[in-house]
Amino acid sequence: MLFRSVINRRFRETPWIITTAAVNYPSDPRAFLRKVASAVDTLATEPEFERFRETPGVIARAAVSYPSDPRAFLRKAAGTAAPFNRSGDATGEEDRA
């Protein structure tokens, strides 16, 4: 019962994670949820992924969808987003009036 309470609090805002655990890891969904929670906590504190702290859903998506290597997903996402972060468009050039 305690575990259920912790899980409910932890994933209250992201019920899709509980569904994913139940559907994709039916033999031990709790182990998967523990792994996701640990990965999210760790990744959120790593300086390399500081850019994702304002969008924790991206970190959660990495932990759930790429459990064997969420860091690789986040690195790829950071590289893909880099041109947009520089100037707001995909070209990397400043907007011209």
C-alpha cells in the first residue's frame, strides 16, 4: 500500500508512465517505475542536461521510452533543438526585418 501511495504522488502529473509500466512491463511494473523515477532524478541533476530542467516531460520521456540509454536520447534532442534555441528558427540565422 505504501508503494502505491508513493507511485501515485510521484507520477500524479504523468499517468501515462504508470500505464506504460503496466502494459509494457506486466511482469514487474514496479521495478520499471523505480528505474524511471531514479533515472529522472539523476538526469535532472546532471549539468549536461540542465537545459531540460524547465521541460521535465522531456526527461521523463527519455527515461520511459529509452530506459537502456536515456542520456543518448537527451543528447540527440539537445542537438536537434540547438538551431531553434539560437535564434528561434530552424536556419540559425537572425530574423531580418
